[in-house]
Amino acid sequence: MFSTTPNHLLSIPKSPGSHHHPSLEKPSPRWRKKSTIIRCSYRKKGEDGKMVDYYKLLGVSVDSNPQEIKEAYRKLQKKHHPDIAGQRGHEYTIMLNEAYHVLMTEDNRRNYNASIGRAGLGRDFSGVGYSSWKGPLRSQALFVDENACIGCRECVHHAGNTFMMDDALGCARVRVQFGDEDKQIEVSLDSCPVNCIHWVDREELPVLEFLIRPQPKEAYGVFSGGWERPSNVFAAAKFFNKQLKQQNHHHNQRRAQGPADEETTAQVKARAMASIKLKMDQLSRLGSWMRDLFGYSR
């Protein structure tokens, strides 16, 4: 479950062995609220390593209505039922169920669309964040919600080694984690007029930094796709990480199962004979039915 920590923390996280700063323990008026930390639960990938597009999986458009989604889901469930398609069908129906659950629930669908956009955000995710670190890694990191940033430059003015301005987008972002002294960072956070700077868990930083960067939209014909990013980056990251966790789970399951055993020649022959016997039995029952119907005798 996601929760965010805006810039009113009681103190800045210290690296192991760092010196004690009494001044950081005294909360300023804007730092009196109890701090909370981002907690992400863990988008699914196909066997080729690409993110699964739920719309493509169900064969519907991004503008499809619930009835169209339901009809497509039922059709595919019948086609790929495990009784017909075996183990591979079982794995496929699991993905169908997940896609149906997400696209048929208004809030889940909104978060999903926010996380992938129409072009599928996430397909180029490397797992590495954009900001670098100065000194030892700490449990928490700084993150600027660029959607909320108004480009006031206050953070850059007070902690210019930590924050930087993207003049093209008109917003600030973190360049180096803890690039300045802790006191300078505290002043920088306290000076932000819109509370767009957050403390997040270090492990969640790469996803947030990736999703907040504008991504190219899919182009249609002669029309340019332009750029887009999620309006709510924290909701998008929560959904993104959930699917990454599911992907890892299914990948581990496939590795544990190992490669499927190939049929021996004897097994192939036995299966062919069983199929022939089944067809002969069906023909025999058909013949008996026709004799009873038309009064034929042997």
C-alpha cells in the first residue's frame, strides 16, 4: 500500500556512522507531522520479456466498454480453458482473469491506464534510477513529484548540488541524493511552497523516477504521438510494482517446473490408438442410433 512522505519530516535519514546533528532533531513548525514512508506492493511480462498489454491480451481497444471486455473475456476463456488447452491454457487463463479484473473495475482501470499510458509505459524500464548517490546508501531517498512542481527554484537555490532544474519542462528534480549538507537539504525542503518533494524508500526510487519522466506516446499514421506521463505517479508506481512481483512469481514457477517431458514413441502410438478407438466408438453409437431410428436390422 502506498503512502507518501512530503517534506515535513522530523529529521533527515542519516547514513551509518554519520555525525549527530542536534539541529536536525528540533522540528520546525512545518515538520511536526508524523512521517510515513512509501510502501509498494509489487505488471506482468510475457515470455519475451515485454510487459503484457491487457487490452491486446483481450483483443479490445483502449476505449472499449465493459460489455465488449466481458464478451472478449468469455470467448477467450472458453478457447483457452485448461480442459482444452492443458497447462499452457491454465497459465493463460490466469492472465485473462487478471486483465478482466483490472479492466472491469473503474479505479483499477484508471490506475492501469495511468501506469502504462496508451503506448505502454514500462517496456523500457531498466530497474536503475536516474539520480546518483553521494556517500553511503541510506534507507530513504529524495523524490520530486514533477507534476506538482511549479518551478520556483527554491530547492535548487538552497541545495544546488542535490537538486537541479529541467528548464525544458519547467520543474525541479533530484540530481544527486544527499549532494549537500543535511541542514541545507532541510532548508530546501522547508522552502518548497507546494510540498512536491517526498521521502521514499530507496528500493522504490527507480520506478518513481522512471514513471515521472515523460514517455513518447504511440503515433497513429501521420499524427505525432507526443509525450505523456502518469498524472498520479504514486498510484502508477504501486500498480507497476504489483505486476513486476507477479511476473517474478510466474517466472520462478516456470523455472521450478522445468522443461516439459517429451513423449516417447510408445506414448505417441498409444495416444493415437486411443484417439482412433474413441472415434470408432462414436461411429458405432451413430450406427446403432440410425438402425433404431429407421428400423434397420443386421
